[in-house]
Amino acid sequence: MKNFTYYNPTKIIFGREAEKKVGTETKKYSNKVLLHYGGSSIKKYGLYDKVIKSLKEQSIEIFELAGVQPNPRLGLVYEGIRICRENNINFILAVGGGSVIDSAKAIAAGVKYPGDVWELYVSAEKNFAEILPIGVILTIPAAGSEGSDSTVITKEEGMLKRYCGHQDMRPKFSILNPELTFTLPAEQTIYGISDILAHLMERYFTRVENVDLTDRLLEGTMKSIIKNAYLVTKTPDNYDVRAEIMWCGTVAHNGLLDTGRIGDWGSHDIEHELSGIYDIAHGAGLSVIFPAWMKYVYKTDIKRFAQFASRVWGIDSYLNEEEFMALEGIRMLENFYKDIGLPVKLSQIKIGSDRFEEMAAKCVQKGLVGKFVELDSKDIIEIYKLAL
Ligand code: NZQ
Ligand code: ZN
């Protein structure tokens, strides 16, 4: 196990009607707030009115910035920074999913930053200025941004999707009411599940040895998300099922399951080029890329892949044929994706091979990709080909 420091100060407020507490929680930080959200969903399903009521009960002055799109864009981040600077706003409330939260984090990092906030996403040297505090009401379990220290933004010019992270980006509080996720369209629910499972697998495939506790926590969380994925497709209005999925999503990505180990993250980098260029859902890209990545790298550590097959998918170890088990695990993962309606091939998301070289070149701009296996652009092209 590696040395580590684990610090996660985000207060989680979980359960039915939890969003009613947003006013009192926000008031602890500010009397003035930028309320940041996406498209029509929060108004259509009544959450917007509840948030406004709760903030007004605490006499909090509200400025609004709507319009965050999936794969959030830099242009709206600049707009948010401008509004905050002009009105001396020092707290941002994100109501939505990963895209809204990531946009809020970018605004929070940009308001006091003297240069162009995009530099924090692309420069090797990152000199963060003070980051404004943010709060969250989560409406889709997926990205885990409600508990993470990172943000992913797409620059419109070149559709470049990039990540940046800082401890102070962790939300001060995140409100998680599983009831708010009943309104999710079926495809958004499964894209979210795909992302949650991917966050667990990125961490699971490590070269660090003697990480038994986190191995087993990851395996348990994977088993829970898989079980509840099947349940939610049959019973989308079941509170307990939605609650398990929501909590899995936060636990999968808030850093606890990283402790003492180094995750891979190659599949995420390879996927970000897809969702950057083609503007597809991140979860749909991941269910296509992850099995292809696995087929390309499993021989690096067949034992770990055999353990994944045995402990997560129940492939019998008495077969005593590790390579066979490893491949069975990958097959089980693909079957799971298909069962719940996720794509497993690029053709299913209408992507051909014409931009593989461009995406691979962009992907390695900052160096080799992945930690379980370090991949160069040729490797990445092979992975895209395996996903065809
Ligand atoms: O815009 P509205 O109308 O709200 O609709 C949204 C959006 O179209 C809809 N939605 C959300 N909650 C809903 C709802 N519809 C009905 N009822 C509800 N309760 O869902 C759509 C997708 O929302 P989005 O925020 O884009 O989804 P998600 O949470 O999957 O976020 C994806 C983004 O997060 C990034 C991804 O790359 C992608 O850009 N990630 C961020 C990470 C982080 N910051 O730690 C890590 C992840 O690996 C990921 O890369
Ligand atoms: Zn992800």
C-alpha cells in the first residue's frame, strides 16, 4: 500500500426532502449566491421553485446562470465568472448533474484567477488563486463531482475536453435526495451507472500490490451498482434502489477508494476525446471503451483480471485457468452493459474510424496515458479499433 493523505471535507446531506435544507446550508457561507443549473429539468420537475423558496426564507440574494449543457462549455464558465465579479458574488450553488457541478467549479476557480481560467485545465504549471466555495444539489448519480476535487470542461474551439483538480474544489456541502432522480430518462440513468462502474474499475486496475481493503471495498461497490442497475431498469420509482445508486456514485469517486493505490484512468482519457469531439454522453463512451481497453491490456496482469472475474462476476476459480477467467470477466462486463441497454461498440453510437488518429494524438498531448499500462498514440488507436 502507498502512503496517502485522505481529506474530504464535503458535508453530505442525504435523504428524502433534503433539498429543503439548501437555504440554511448556503447561509453559512454567504448572503448572495450564483444559482447555476442546466436546461429545463429543474423547472419542469419543481426543484427550482423549492430551491428559490428555501434560499429566500434565509433572505439570500439570488443571481442565476442557466444553460449548462452536457459536456459543459468554457463559454458559459466565462459568463459565470463575469457575473460573479460584477456583483461581488462569493458562493456558487450548483443544482444538477456533473456538468453543472463542473461548470460551477470552473467558475469558482476563475473568479479570483488573474489570467484565463482555461490555463488551469491545460498548463503543466497550475497556479490556482483562491477558489470560491460551492454547494451542490445533485440530480443525477453519475460523475461523482458532488464529492470529487475535479472538473471537466470543453473548450468550444477544437472541442477540447480537459480536466483539472484542486482540493478546494470539493463542495462545502452536497445535498443528495434519491427522489430527485425518479424523473431521469432511462438512458440518463444507465449512462450514470456506466460512469459509476467505470470510476470503480479505473481504481481497481492498479499495479500497486497489497491493497486488499480497497480491493474489497471496490468489489463490494461494483457488486452493489451492478445489482441495483438491474433493479432500477425494472423499478425506476423504487426509492431504496435509487438511494443505493446515488450513494454508490458518490462513494465511487470521492477519493476514499483511492487510498493507498494508484488507479489507471486511461479509459477516461480515451473516452474524453470521444465525448469532446462527438458530444456524446460520457457514460455511453465509457461502456464502449472500457471492454476494448481491457482486451488490449489484460495480459499485463492476468491475475488481477482473474480476480475481477471471480470476485465481481462470480466466475468459478476452480476452473483454474486464469486467462480464461480474465476473458470471461470482460465478457460478463459486456453482457451487463448490453443487458441494461448500454452501447458496447462505436458503431452503436454512430462513430466510425475516420478521426482515430486525431483523437489519439490529442489524447497523448500531455504524455503517455494510463497508469496500469502506459499507452502511446499507437496503443490508443488499437483500442479504438477494438471498439469498432
Ligand atoms: O440540463 P437538464 O435539463 O438538467 O438535463 C440533464 C442533462 O441533459 C439531465 N438531468 C439531470 N438530472 C435530471 C435530468 N433529467 C431529468 N431529471 C433529473 N433529475 O441529464 C442530462 C445529463 O446531465 P449531466 O450533468 O451532463 O450528466 P452527468 O452527471 O453524467 O455529467 C457528465 C459530465 O461530468 C463529467 C463528464 O465528462 C461529463 O462532462 N465528469 C466529471 C467528473 C468529475 N468532475 O469528477 C468525473 C467524471 O469521470 C466525468 O468525466
Ligand atoms: Zn467518469
